[in-house]
Amino acid sequence: MEKYHFFAIMSRMKYISRWSLMNNTRLENVSEHSLTTAIIAHALCIINNKKLGGDTNPERAAVIALFHDCTEIITGDLPTPIKYSSKTLRGAYSDIENEASRQLLSTLPDYMREEYEKLIVHENEDKHLLALVKAADKISALIKCIEEERMGNNEFSKAKEQTLKYINNLDMEEVNIFMRDFLPSYSLSLDEQHISL
């Protein structure tokens, strides 16, 4: 009987470090980042639905976000300044990501492959949903910058500035609401967040 490796391979996201060229006070792995992105993507969809009269699927957004960087198990995390430094490099990296997606999907049995392809390859997906997942990805990166800054690490100052600029340029009302209502708490201590444990 054939054995399939997809889920064991997915569990290796925890071994892929992010921000590899940066001096981190605490390392973040792709698994942690994906969970944070999923939580935020879910929230953005709820904001869209409840405050803006939208009709997005929060659960689908969360699951797509969980898998959004899974190809990095094969490719590693290429730092953003390098990935986007030229059209040639971005195109080559996109080809590598596509091949990594195909390789990952090949580790599933046929009867499951189509369902996971919808989570990893988004050619026919709702563009607004994918935009919300991308926004959540950037907010997650911004949170990492804020956490590093709170620890006295100025290594992330430029990344914070660039990420904040990117988010502000999205011009998405659900993102603006999240940034206004929820992001400030990430700069507070647990005591300041008024939670009793």
C-alpha cells in the first residue's frame, strides 16, 4: 500500500525561519506566521461581512492563509528585498514556487489532490478573498516588526516603515478598521491589555 508524505512535509513549516537576514530577538518560523496570518485573514473577512456588508468566507480565508507559504518548505524563505529586487528574479522565484506547489501536491493521493490544490494554487479564486489574505500576511509581518521594536531591536525599523506604507496603500476599509481597532494592542504589555488570567 502506497504511503503519502504531504502532512508530514507540512509539519516541517516549523523548521523554516523567517526574516533570515535580520537580527531577531526571537526567531519566527513559517508555521507561526501562517497561524497569525490565518487569524487575521479570518478577522478581516468578519469585518468585511459585519461592518461593510460584504459576503466573504472567513473560514476559507483562514485555511488559505494556513497554506499561503507552504512552498517555503521547499524554497526556503527568500527575503522580500531580494525577491522583489528585479522582474527577472521575481519571475524566476514565481516559477520555483509553482514547481514547489506541484511537488507538494504530488505527495497526496489522487482523491485529495484537487481539494488541496484549491488551497495552494489560487488561479480561479475570489480575488477579494486573496487580497484579504495578502493584507493579513502583511499585517502579520508588521506585528513581527512591532514585537521586535518593543524588545529594543531597531533592526526592523525600515521593514516596519515599508510594510506600514504597503498596508496603507492597500486602501481596503476592513484593513483600515483592523489597523485602527486592533493593531495598537500589539504595542502594549499584557497588563496594559487589561486581561485577567
